[in-house]
Amino acid sequence: MMTIREYFNSKAPIWDEVIAAKDGAKLGALAARLDIASGWWVLDVGTGTGVFVPHLLKRMDGGRLVCVDIAEEMLKRARAKNFPQNVEYLHADVVSLPLSEGIFDAVVCYSSFPHFQDKPGALAEMRRVLKEGGRLFICHSASREEINNIHRSIPAVEQDVLPDGAEMYQMLRAAGFDDIGVEDSPGGYFASAVKR
């Protein structure tokens, strides 16, 4: 059985051309929903080839963006896009981030949460690196049903599903988050929470 790292490394060469969302307007609208302020430090978990990075940078207007991914081939392609100097790259697993506690203003998981093999562990670790009052965003440019149907059709990721609203709420609450909101619509999936 292929590991999730092996799967995404194998897909990296074709990701942008074949698989990644290409609707810039849709991604821009999704990014506009992120409550991110100028100068913030943001962690982009599961950055892949950096499809969402330009949209995050527009929201941040400076600050620092750390892009983390378990698949080094994905990060190589993100790095090759020559994003500005305030973008850094980190090859790591979300459940074991080599980062200090309480340093980020926001953590963003765009199109990556279903692939976290230990979701409670991932949420705990993302909360750890957030500042008090820091925000977590889990977002997709398609509905939960659409995402889960796609994943179930691919043997390597058939178990990687997005939780429904009630389950996501409970997971975020159990991880110690507050001010939780979960929306699922044909236009996308958007969960947000705050570290208090």
C-alpha cells in the first residue's frame, strides 16, 4: 500500500496541469473569506505545489508564510515558482511540526485536511503553533460530497474523507478550539476556529 507521502510525490509532476483547481476567481473568493491581516505570520499546511500561495500572499500583504508539506516533490515545485522572500518551505508531517509553540497568527489547510492520517493529532499540533487568538481555516473549493466522491474513486486516498459539519465541529472542540464555524455548500467547504 502506497503511503500518502509516496502518493503525492508521484503526482507532483502532473499536479498543476491535471489535478489542481485552476479557477483563479474561485480560489480568490475562497481566500477572501480568510480573516488574515497584513503582516501576519501564516502557516500553510499541505501547500502542495503552491496553488493557493498567491492568493494567501494577497491577503497577507507582507508578513511571513511558511509552506509545509509531507511530500518533498510537491514542495520542490512550489519553490520553483519563485514566490517572494517572505515565503519559506518546510518538509514535515503535520502531526510533528519542527516549529516553536505559539508563533503563527493563522494556520490554513487548503485542500489538504482529508489527507491527514491522524486528524486529531494534526489539529492538536496546528493549535500548538498558533498564538492565543490565532485562527485556523480548513477550506476546499468544492463541497464535502464532491471531494469525498473523488477520493473514494482513487484507491490510494479512498479513506481520506472530509468530516461532515457535526463531526468537524466535535473534532475542533476536542482539540481545544473555540468560535467554531463549519459551512458546506456546492461552492465549497469552509471551517474556521480560534485558539483561546
